Amino acid sequence: MVPDNLTQKQRQRMYAIKNQYGVTDEEMKLIIKDNFGLESSKLLDPEQYESLCDKLIPAFAIIGVMMPSEAQIEAEKVSQSIEYSDAEQAIIDADLDRL
């Protein structure tokens, strides 16, 4: 069994915020996994819990996408420094237009 790092009151607040913003259980799991690399909300430390409640859940609900993790931001920086051929850039641009 996974030890719970959060108090009952913190868990209730987290799920109240999740429900307030209409975030599903599956979306919540993805937010936690993508941002903290954790399989369970029980493993959140207090700082992660605050970030989840105050920023990540509301941001996800408002824009409908995950906020990028630090690894994703770093990967984006690296990809911006790569020079692509015109054909490669056209494919990338077409993919981005579909998003």
C-alpha cells in the first residue's frame, strides 16, 4: 500500500478543486504523472500539492491542455536549436497546424 503524504483535509481540498473545474479522475492522473512523474496523488509532497491545487488544475481546466513539465520545456528549447530542411519544416508546420 502507498503511504499517503497528504492529510485528509488536503485530499478533500484537492478533489473539491478538481471537481469544481470539471477535471476527470483520468485527467487528474495524467496531470500528476506528466508534471511530477508520480503514479498516485498520495505521493505528492506539500509543494507539489500546492502547485497542483493552485496552478495546474485551474490551468488544465481553462486551456484544456497540460502545462508543460520542465523536461518538456527543455526538449522544446533543444528542438528550437535544430535546423530542419525545408521539407522537414513543412511537415512540422503541417502537424502544428492540425493542433
